[in-house]
Amino acid sequence: MGKFFLVIILLAVCLYMWKDNIKEYFALKPAVVKTEQSEDDWCEVKSMDCGDVVRMLNSFSSTRYFEAAGNLLGTSFESLTMRRGDGDVTFLLPRDIQIVHKLSGKGKGTMTVTFDDGYQMKYDKKGNLVSAQQTEVKEVK
């Protein structure tokens, strides 16, 4: 009888320790439609692959995120090349490249890169290319 209770207690401790992994494993995941990736679907920002940039941005601690991300991409709040939005941060880079990194909410950790010609590439939180498409260019008057 004592062994039975010991096994139950050990199982309860294991479930508590791995509860996040268990939730993620059994969670319903939305279907992801992968586009056919071609040789042209390659992105580089500041001489770094965009997938690497996503992983680096996601690795920064929340207390030093803005300083570290600014140093990585050469942006800052003072120069108005880094803007904080509703759950995301927008980095404005030279040659009209815009990076939007989601910090919270749905799609946390994802990144969207938009180039000056309107071509847009979206990456998941692991740095994998999810979609690449041509979007409409909005002219500023």
C-alpha cells in the first residue's frame, strides 16, 4: 500500500514539473500552410540571416530586450528607428527595411520583414520561414 502512494506522489511531481510540455503536446495547433520556398526566398538583415535574427531577438531577456535588440540592429528609441507598438516592436532599418517582432499576444516571438518593394517575409518563433509574398506598397505623401 505504501509503494502505491509513493508511485502516485512521484507521478504527481513529474506531471507538475512537465506541465508546460504536456500542455503544448496535447494542445490543438492551427494548420500551417507552407508555401513552396524557392531559392529567391532568402533574407539577410545587417549581414545576418533573418532566421538567426528571430532566434537572437527571442533569446534576449525582457529586462534588457530593447538595449540588446537596438545594439543588434543599430536602432534606438532616441533616433526613432525603434518603435514600441501594441505587443510588438518595429525596427526601421536603412533602405526602407522594416522588421516587426511580436513580444506578446497571438504570434509571440514571430517576426515579419518588409522590404521597400513591398515583399514581405514572415518567420515563426524558431526562425523558420512561414510565408513570403508580395504586398501592396503604401506610398507616403
